[in-house]
Amino acid sequence: MATSWLKPLHVNKGKTIAQTITDRTDYAENPDKTHKGELVTGYECAPRTADTGFLLSKQQYADITGRNQGKHDILA
């Protein structure tokens, strides 16, 4: 039986939402861990612009729904 663990990503203290998301995507694209980027792919997005696209989608969702959880907001 497979088990997975989902960990919510919150804004890092002292950082903006954009900085937090960029830090996480940069970490995931670390060339030392991805065979110099060979293992980095994207689905309907380019890995280099994934953080920007994520922020845009998050803002569009907030505009449409009016939902904003403030400091308890989960980014991903």
C-alpha cells in the first residue's frame, strides 16, 4: 500500500508570497538534485515561469471567490 504525505506550504516569515513561492520552485529545480534540470518538467506551464503563473492563478481565484485567509493562507 502506498502512502503519501501532503504538507501545506505557508508564507515564510519575513517574506512575501512571491518570494516564498520562488524559493520553493528554485529549490525544486536545484540542478544538483535534478541531473542539471533533466528531471524538471511542467504540465501546461514552463518550469521557468511556474512561480509567476502560480501567483497569477492564486490572484484570479481570490478575485473570483473573494476568499482570503490572511496569515493562515495556504499557498500550495
